[in-house]
Amino acid sequence: MDRVRKLKEIDDFNDECESCRKPSLLHAGACVRSETVDDKELEGIWKEFRVKMKSVMRKIREEREANLKEIEITKNWKAVMIQMNEWNTENIERLCGVLVRNR
Ligand SMILES: [Zn+2]
């Protein structure tokens, strides 16, 4: 899962190793190509890989979405605070007056 997190683009998880044609995500480092597998075996490896990746990808997408939401909220608050900081006392008092009147 950490290997997926380190990917530059999340969709790169599906990349095929140019040397051995296995999912490159399965390599911890560079490809060693110690064994050659036939097409049928390769197909099996990919099939198993995709099944495993489904749940991993779901978790990572959820993580990313939660992160984005948090960033969005922080951004909004920052904008509000910057805005408030630029207001002068008169404007703030006027706003407070409006808020009190609307209660
Ligand atoms: Zn390889």
C-alpha cells in the first residue's frame, strides 16, 4: 500500500514492467528479471494483482478525498480570516450590528 502512496500519479499503479511484463508495482526496486513466466502465468499474476489492488485503491482514494476535504476547509477558513483581518473596526462593528439585529 505504501508503494501505491508513493506513486506520482495514482493511475500509474497499473503500469507494466517493461522487462518482465509483471505489474511494476510488485517490484521493490529495479526489475531483476530473475525468472521468466509464460503468458498464462503472467495473466494469473495480473488477475491476482488487480483483485488485491481493488481494495487497496479504494482505501487510498478515500484517504485522498478526506485529505482534500480538509485542505478545502482550511483554505476557506484562511480566506475568511484574511478577509476579516483586512476589515477595519468600523466594518466589523457594522457586521456585528447586522448579526445582532437579525437574531
Ligand atoms: Zn520487471
